[in-house]
Amino acid sequence: MEEVATKPTADTEEAIGTPRKRAAVRGRQDRSDKRQIADFFLLECARQLHMLAAEQDTTVQELIRDGLNFMFQKHSKPPIA
């Protein structure tokens, strides 16, 4: 007869000494008040953005923040990115 693997329960985890992961603690704590914004762009757009970041000695994230803040200001919103 074949033995079927089952998911460990709290009792079996305690018995074998494996700590349970807490679902409430996920991700980095310094990002707790932030949300990721993402989209898909053409490969050439991504390359150009990476090249610009390298030329400016900065990161892609910083360029995107600058672009978002510029757009916010253009539409009379506070630059909060």
C-alpha cells in the first residue's frame, strides 16, 4: 500500500520542531504603508529606462518616482511619490 503525503498539522510541526510561518507577518516591515504599482511596457521602453538610469547614475525606481511627482505637480497634486 502506498503512503500518501499529508500537510503537517500544528501538532506534527510541534512534535518535529518545525516552526510554523505566521501568515500575518509577510513582506518587509519598511514597506507596510506602501503599495506596489506595476504595468507592462515594451521591451525597448524598459531598455531605455535602464539606460537612462545608468547614464544618470540613479535607479529605475527613482526615475519613476520623479516622473510620478512631475505628473502630480502638472495636475495640481502634491508630489508624494
